[in-house]
Amino acid sequence: MGKKKLYNSAQGYDLFASMYDESLLHLNSFERGSLEKLLGDLKGKRVLDIGCGTGRIIQMLREHGAEIVAFDISEEMLGIVNRKFPNIECVVGDSDNLPFEDESFDLVLGLFWIVHLRDLRASFDEVYRVLKKGGRFILSNINQRKAPKLTTKSGENIVIESYYHMPQKVVEALEYSYFDVARDEFIYEKEVWVNQIIEARK
């Protein structure tokens, strides 16, 4: 196998976008059941799917009635979202500087996202800012200590920068950003936690 090259999130996911759906389907098994319970009726609710990737959660959000804004750092990923869901608003940017007005969302989702954040607090502060009073922030924290080795469609071997966050540190960062943590759930496989799902409120 050839030498692997390290990329930041924007570069890496631009290269890997076309392979993303088939390679990360297992993530749904880590989240779907818990999310179905947490989402509730989203009819008329404005929802920001931050770090949306290729939009793997968007259909679920639509089924719950949400008005969705898809946000990601990768233009290629958002291009796939746009092809799948032509009527969804897609915005490219960095989560530590969200291009949205204060208190403009009822719910923010951040799934398989914080693994790519070095500084949780900067992005959590921004999520707090764009949430309406009483709004909810649902996020996941994958138990991933090493960045996965990926192969692009062209055959290039790549690694995308990622960071391991201890579960308690995620909770502490949320509280530092003034969130109230309402739910902190762990999903296990073979007695090892694979995913932490948190619901926090503004």
C-alpha cells in the first residue's frame, strides 16, 4: 500500500466525497435509533445539520418535517447533497464562524463532526449563538482514537485530520459554552462504547 497523505477536513473530504456514502454506512447503526427518539416533531422547525457530509441524516429530518440547512466545510460533499436534495439550502463554511444570524435555528445537529474539531469551545459558542432560546443541540462523539485510513476513487491513500475527545471533556465544553446538558447516552458494541449522543439546550 502506498504512503498515506494527511489532509485537513476540507481537502480530505473534497477528495473522498464520492466514496463517503458506501464507506460510512455503519455510522447509521451507531445513531439512528437514538436520533429517532430524540428528534420528535420538527414541523415548522428550522434545523441546521452541521458537518452534514453527503446528507446521510437529511432524509430522516425531512420525514420529521424539518426545514433544513445543510452546512459543511467540504464543497464536494455539499455538491452531493445538492444533487440528492435539490430543494435543501446548502452552505459551505467553518463551524467556528457560522454565517448565520443570532437565534436563527430551533435545532442544531452535529453528527460525526466534533471528531474533526481541535477546539470544541469555539464551535460550541457559535452553535449557542445561532440557536433560539430553548433550542436544542444534538451531537455525537465517536470513539475514534486514530484517524481512519481512506482510499479515494482515484486510488490515493489519505488520512483526514481528526481528534479524540474524552466524553466528559465534551460535556464540560458544552457547559463552558452555557449549554444545559439534558441527555448523555452511550451506545455500546461488545461492552465497549462506540458513540456518545448528547442533547443539550440553550
